[in-house]
Amino acid sequence: MVTAIQVEDLGVHFRRNRRGRRSFKDLFAGASRRSRPGEFWALRGVSFAVEQGESIGVVGRNGQGKSTLLRLVAGVLLPDEGRVQVHGGVAPLIEITGGFVGDLTVRENVRLTAGLHGMSRDEVSRRYDDIISFAELAGFEDTPYKHLSNGMKVRLAFSVVSQLDEPILLVDEVLAVGDKAFRDKCYKRIDELLADGRTLFFVSHNERDLRRFCTRGLYLDKGGLVLDGPIGEVLDRYNADYDPR
């Protein structure tokens, strides 16, 4: 098996209401030097490996580091301790506004965002009609992005990202915003990507979705990895520890 993601003793901390900034001296200091009043560890001591083609569901209550973990894997955040190694590119669907510019039109945003993710100009032109069709935005191509509804933004983001050829797909709760008909389309597309051998890293509070797409789970609590195992066992442990109802 080929390792897609390797995480070793991962740790990241924040200040209240904003990302903690470190001085040059802090980079060479121990953990006690870097921990200051008002800071907390969002993740610490987290280690796991993901093999190519696996579908991983990340489970935990709000504020336990799930989205932070995805941002570390995507390279949006840098760790304060440990390391993350990603073998292959990622297609991140972790923020519906990420990479899109409010004053640009839908057409311009498709070209810009796909290009920023490494899609060539010829590829964008070749896939443009499919992106617009999947997003159900025909007739809105010259509309500024900022005038789209949240549902339209989600459709556009998923449509662009799902067209990328990157081997790793990161999904963070964003599908909860779309309507049922579009979610069904997204789920079918995810099934196709998994059948194609893609690796899925999926954060969701929807147990049904986690059981559908994921074979393995990571349960995070208080910044640590509580359990790494089959998704059914992970969800049973999570439900026993914390009943979301």
C-alpha cells in the first residue's frame, strides 16, 4: 500500500480569537516557552497514517480540532509540533468562500480558482461547461460571485473541486448547506471519485454520511486522538461518550 498522508506527533495551538503568532526566538524554544497565557492546544500528540484509496471520517464535538486537522493536511495551517506529510496533491473543499473573489463573475471565478489549483487553461476550457452544468448555474455565469446565495456558492465550489484530478479529497461539512437534490448529486460524485481510487478525508456530524462513505474513523476529543479504527467502532465509541441528541 502507498501512504497518502502521514501525521506524526502533530500539535498546533491558538490564542483566543486568533491564530497565535510566534517570534523568531519561539521557533527554537521548547513547548513551555511557546505556551503563553490565553493560548490553548487545538491538537497535540496526534499521529496516524492514511493509505492511498482509504476513506477516513473525522469524528468529534465542535471545537475538538476536526477542521483544524483538515487545514493542516491541506497546508493552510502549519503545525507548531510534529509534521504532516502529504504524498500527492489535495482537492480541498473546506471553505465555501476559499479561493473565490466576490467582485469577479462566476465565469471568472471558475477560471481563477481552477487555475490556482493547477488546472491548465485548456483543461478549464474543456471542463467549463461540465462545471457550470453540475453547479446548476447556467444563466448566472456573468453574475458577480458575491451576489450568489450560499447554496449557489456551495454548488460552484464542489463542482470546481470535484473536477480536479488531485488524488486526495478533503471535505469539511460544506455539503450540509446544499439542498437535498444537490447533495444527492454530490454523493454520487464522491462515490465515483472513491471508485476511481481517490483518498477521502471527510469531516461531518452526519452519522449516516460517515457510515456511507467511510470505512475508517478518527475520533478527536480535547485536541487528542481518542480512537483510530473501523468507522462503526469509532461512531459507537463517540456516541457512548457523547450523545449529540
